[in-house]
Amino acid sequence: MTTGKLEKPQLKPPRLVVFDVEGVLLPKRRYLPFEAARKLSFFRFAKVFWVGLLYEMGLTSLESALKRIFKMLEGFTLDDLFLLYQKVPLIFGVEEVFKRLKQAGCKTALISSGLPQPFVEALALRLNADYAYGLDLEIDNNRLTGKIGGVVIKSEGKAIALKEIQDAIGLTADDCAVVADDRNNLPMFSLCSLRIGYNPDFLLSAKSDAVTRGKLTEVLLPLNVETSTPPHSSISRDMAIRETIHMSGVLVPLIAIHFLTSFTAVFLIFIMTSLYIASEFARIVRVDFPLISLITRQAATKPELHEFVTAPIFFAAGIMLALLLFPEPISYASVAIFALGDGAATLFGRRLGRNAFPFNKGKRIEGTVFGFIFALLGAFLFLGDPLKALIGAAAGMLMEALPTPISDNLTIPLIAGLVLMIL
């Protein structure tokens, strides 16, 4: 007997889930060439860092960057390189994700442009993944010649590798999903009906169907492996600590007004930031700085724990630039818009957010609305002009919502301050 009530069809997991490796399964800033470069001279280490930075800025191709970097690793033995690779930890939750996907009957593939084929195969074996693609190393007498090859280092290489898997087992885009973090993976997007950005850059954030920025296990929900939606009131301890620190940035202009000058405040923030940078280098090699390393471990997200955490540096830089570039009270208002607005947007977006921006799936409309309210209050505290505060807060929260190639820790205070200068 039927009741006449229509039930929502149960969505099935994809038959194949493709994972980028660096930034998704391994920490973004602990990639193998960078780890190996620590064994080189300071000059060559700096050159590896510079080439990587050029790629991140879009000023050189991935193939060119990889060839230049691996050229500097000439003479390494494959065994030495593998020992360094084994020291790079998996991102928290990786093994749980692959276990759940296997239980759901999904096939999985690892496609990496930066790891040698044997290393990707070793990772696939560890995770019980079905397919593994990596770059080819030229070896002579068990030592790297500095030359690399393989389809995955080409601009469309990852898509070619994925198409090879699809053709081999008779899959179409409707059967496939991809989890990735940067623009190097965009060619695979057209071959998958479900595209998930995990801590994605601005391009992937705009083009992904779903975006997650917390634990990797959060990708199980859009993959239809996890069926229960987590409560929106869930705010992790690290997020609460991190955003409390973020919103406390509004104390900087208050302290500058009553106890210091803006330049003195900038100098003190610079000193603290320098100590933080030193503490992060030490923490990566398991040496703790008193108090600073403890705070970092408490505030960092799970993916950040095994890499250099850069967010506090951009946070400090945004405040320092605002204080240096804009006159009072605009400088103070722009810091308040940034500290209160961005922090509130994150907390309320996590707790109440249900509707993502169509142009930025990683941001929630509800979060930005509450962020605007807090930014408005902060701006009015220092400006006293409701209209200027309204426009400045709106400009800052627009930058919070937009996917941009520059950290919003920089864009929010700078754009808010610039708009207030023009008024």
C-alpha cells in the first residue's frame, strides 16, 4: 500500500574519486622538493623557494618550475629522496576517508605532478587506492640526473591520466569526482561531474561544486558517502581560538590611541611576527618556542599542524599595512573592519551558514551578513560617521566574499581603507 508521499531519491557515491596529492593528502607546504632542498646550500634552497613562489604567482608554468627544481636535486639518491618523503606526514583524516570510500564501493586514484611515480605507488598501497600516477625521474647509478618527465607534468597531464583510467574501466564524467586544491587540477574538472575544492585557491574556489576547509573527512558529505549533515552550530576548539585571536585585532587601534602611536604599534607587531616566523621554523623540526608554539598548535587547523602556518603572518601584515598607509582614524577603522568583520563572518558562517555564494563555494552568505554587521560597528567606533562606516564595512566584506589570489587578510583592510580615503 502506498501513501502517496514522494521520497527524495538516495544519491549514490561516485564510482571513481580522484585525489590530488600535495595539499590534499600531504601538507601543502611540505612538498617533496622543498623537503629535499633543506639538504642543499642556502643559495640553492632560496632558489627552490623562489621558483615555487613564481609558480604560485602564476608567473611560470608547472612543468618549467618542476624541471628547474628537480635540476637542483641532481646527485640525490632515490633512497635518500624516499627517506625524506617518508618524513612528510599525511593530513589528518586521510586514512579514514579512503577506508570509508572503499566500504562504499568507490574506486580511488592518486594523481600527482610533484611526486615520483614509485612514491605515489607506495602511498596508493598504504591507502589501498586503485590507481597511482606520478612524474618520471631519470636515474643513473641510483642517482638523480636532475631530469624529469611523464605526462603529469604537462599542462593537461592530469586530465590525460584521468582519461586513461576512465577509458580503461569504461567510466564517464557522471561516474567521477575529483578532490583538489589548486589550479593545476582544473583540466580534470571537465572530466568529473562532481568537483570538490579542499582548502582551494581562488580559481578552484570559484569553479568547485563544493568547498571544504576543515578536516578532510568533510569531503565525504558531498561525495554522498556520509549521509547525515553535521550540525551548523559545530565550531571546533581551534576555530574558536583562532577567530578569537583574529577579532582581538581590534584592540590594536584602541591601544595605539590610548597608549602608543601607530608607528610604535607597527614596530611591536613586526617584532612579534619575526618571533612567530622563527618559532614556526623551529616547530617544523620539532623544537618548541615557549608559549608561541603552544598557541599555534591550539589555533591551527588539522591540515596546518604539519606545515608552516602562514595565516598569522598575513594577519599581522594586514594590520601593519593599514596603520602605515592610511591616516588616523581611517587606519583604525580599516583594522576594525578587518578584525571584527572577517572573524565574525567565519564564526557565524560556520554556525549558521547554509547558503554558499555561487561565485565562492567556500563562503556562506549568512556569515558575510553577520560579518558586515560587526564590521559596521567597528568602523563606526572609530569614524563616528554612519555613512562612511557603512560604505567602508561594505567594501571590506565584499573582499571577504570574493575569491581572490591574494589573502583576504591583506585585501580586506587595504580595500576598506582605500575606499574610506576616497570618500
